[in-house]
Amino acid sequence: MSDAAQTPVPELPKILREPGPVIVVGMAAWLVATIVALVTGVGGLTLQVCLWGLGVGVLGTLIVGVQLAAVRRGSKTAQQGLE
């Protein structure tokens, strides 16, 4: 057996495991895309996709918020590792 098989996999840093920054960056990117679509007058399907992207970001924020609230109140069904 090689030494590589015996080496444990290091844990990811906390900043890479947190969903909040990813959601915020994604929402910011969709917001910029929506503004560009509105300013350039592209509209149509492009604008719809941008608005749906923002909606998914809002939904993600809502889900993370609900899970954090569940962790804080000590719910057994809450996602682990959010705090």
C-alpha cells in the first residue's frame, strides 16, 4: 500500500463550508446581470432568467435563515455545522 492511501484528507476551512458568502456572491452576480439586461433593453427570456436567478438567491437565503434559526433554538432536525 502506498503512503498516499494512509494520509487523511484535511478538512476544508470554515470559510469554504459556509453557504452565506456563496449565496451573496451569486445574488450579486444575478443582480448585475439583471441591471445589464434592463439597461441594454435585451428583455425577454434573458431578463426572465436573471429574475429567476435572483429568486433562487432569495430562496437560498430564506432556507439558510430558517436552518440557522432551527440550530439556535436547538431543533434536532436542523442542519449541523452552520454555526
